[in-house]
Amino acid sequence: MHTVLKTLLIVVSTLIGIFFIEQIFYRFHQDYAKLRADFLWKLSDKKSFPKWLRHIPIDQFQTIPDGNSGFGDKRFKAETKFTRAVLGHTRATRDKIYNEFLHNAPPASKPSFVPMRFVDRKGIDRTILEPLGGKDKVEATVLWVIKKYKEEKEAKAAKKKLEKQFTPLFQKSIACGIVDGDLSAVVNALADNHPHLARRIFVWVDSEVSEDFAHQDTENLALLVFHQPKKLPSLPADSENPPFVLFLTDENTETKVQDEALDWLDDLRKSDSNPSEERLRGLLYHGKVSAHDSVKASLALGYSYMMEVNRVLGSPEKLDKEAPKQSPLVDGSLPEAEDEATVVSVPESRQTEVVLPSSYSDDKPPPDPNPEYFDCKTLREYRRLNPKHRFLSNIELTISLGRWFEENTGLDNIRRKDPDFVENYESLKLIHDRNL
């Protein structure tokens, strides 16, 4: 009997020791923590996974909260507990970022980024800070939305302060930019001229700009972080690829906004099949304003969330592989139809099309001063066959189509079919080049 008890004690002690060692690795070894999280998520999503194992206090076995988790504070506690669990394996990274913010750690001795300057759709000069390594190094772009300052000195000071916080993101191959105006004008300009920065766009929205941001279109954004929001935009209707969203709220967040955040979470959690994406798709952390350095803690949590979503999504495909090699237009040009009109069409079997702005929200481009200015049969026929682009001005459509023809098929064929279009395009291009 004594031998049996001794053996049992050794086995139990060994298991306890293994458990504590494993917990230390999980807490402080980032690579192991990620590996364990991915493995247990996939394991727990199998139909054969025993339900009783879900009662074991392991982060990856936590059940996703829903309407049955309660209301008010009870639901917020459930969501906060789940957020802690689902991001539990990022604790080492989060603590490192928090300590850097807490102690105002200086940036790296060598620059970790290069500035990339461009002009947005409204003609405003913008700058994106790219991590070193070239465009293939960039995996995502974080756009930090701030309020528009009246004094240029204040604006520069605010931007400089934010830029000091970007170092952890550069280290994860994430580009960063600051937007103090129309976000869609920046996103569309990146898509047009710097597509490697528009592959995967993350947006951070602070409390002071959340009311203005509520009118923005979120359709083409990959991730959103709402920090103490005062108002929320509408969730993209019937979106096949909704954004990942993290809500950082506290006791000062209005009840209406909190309820809207919960509605977002319930909608976001409906469609994912990938276990990692399903758990990360919508999260809410309800903190306390009185907590020690709550702002820095929120920053660290938000950064770790963005890094984890980027990791789970995987490295984006290289731009050269993403770009269509064939013309999205029939026969690579504008063939003449039976009615001798110039025809632009997109094959039903392909989803690609001429690269044009896909959507505008409340901030649509102003119409041409004269509706007939730069009008031609190419534009009229394109609008007839592509009605979703009908809101584009003649100038925008002429430049976009002209660029595509010039890069893919040349302008000679179009010049024979519609010389007015080519003449308009070359005039607009000359004006555009002079303004650069």
C-alpha cells in the first residue's frame, strides 16, 4: 500500500510539474503559445471533441459569448473574459509593448521605416511609413484616424507623438499612416497608386473622432479598432468578408453604443469556419478608466490584436501574383458592337475589372461643372454596361480607363474607334503630370 501511494504521489507531482512548466512556456514563450493556441483551436472545433473537456480552464476551450451569456454588465464581463482568453497567447508580446509605452522606451537606434509620400483623392499630401525591406515586406497597413487640427503646429505635434508608438508595428512588417481627414480618399488613392499598401488595411479609431468616422464606409477595411467610441458606423450589409473588430470600452461608454457594439459582435460571428478567425472576428474588452495607465494598456491590447489577426490571415500574396495578367475587357480593347457604338464589358466568368473606385459613402466626388465636358461615346457605353461606376465624374473615368488602355493594350486601337476619348485623356494626363 505504501508503494502504491508513493508511486501515485510521484505521478501526481510529475503531472503538476509538467503543468506548471507548460504554463510558464505558454506565458513567456511567444512561439510556443501561438503553436498551442492554433492546435487547441483546431482540436476543439472537431465534432468528436468531448464536451466535458470544454470545462477545463484552458484559454482555447472558452465558449464564444452570445445573447445567452446575459445582458448589461454580465455580458460585458463575459466578453472581456473571452477576449482575455482568446488573446491569452499574445500576453508576452502585449507585456513587452506595454512596458515600452510605460517607460517611454526610445525608438530603435537605426530607422525602422522609410516615408512614402503620395497625394490622396482630394489632392492632400499624405505620408505612409513603410517598414524597411521594400513593398514585398509590407503585410498590412494601419491607418490611425485623428481629428483635424486648426493649427499646423498642433497637428505636427500630435502626429509626431503617434509616430513614436509605431515601432512595434514596423517590427511585424506593418506599415503605418495618420489620417486627419477623409479616410476613403486615402484608401482609394493607395489602391490606385500603391496597391501593396492597400492589400490589408487596419484602422484605429479613437473616441474623439468616432462620431465623424460613423459616416465612413467600412466595406474595404480588413480590421477596425474602436477605442472608447462615442458612435459606431453601420455594419456592412451582407458582406462576404466583414472586417475584424475590437471594441475597447469602459464605464464612460454610452449604453446605446455598447448595445450597438454587441450587435456588431453577434453579426460578425456568424459565418467563419476557420477556428482562429472565428474567435478573432469580433472582440470586446470592457475596462476601467481608473485602471493604472489604462490608455497604454488599451494600446498594447489593440496592437497585439492587430498583430494576431495579421498572423492568422497569413502573409498576403505578392502583388505581381495578385494582379490579373489578362485584360478584364473583352478582346483587350473596346470592340465595335452591331450598333457601331464602342462597347466596354466585363466577362461574367471573371470577377476582375478595370481598377476603378468601387464605392463612395456620403462623400461622393463632385460632378463635372458641365455634364457634357469630356463626354464621349467610350464613357457613355462604359457607364451603360457598368452602372455601378455611374457616379464617377467624366474626368475620373477618363483617367482610369486611359491608364488601363495605356498599360495593357495601348491607345492606338482606341484612337481609331474614339479619337475624342484619347484626346481628352492625353490632355488630362498632361495637366496631372504638371501638378505632380
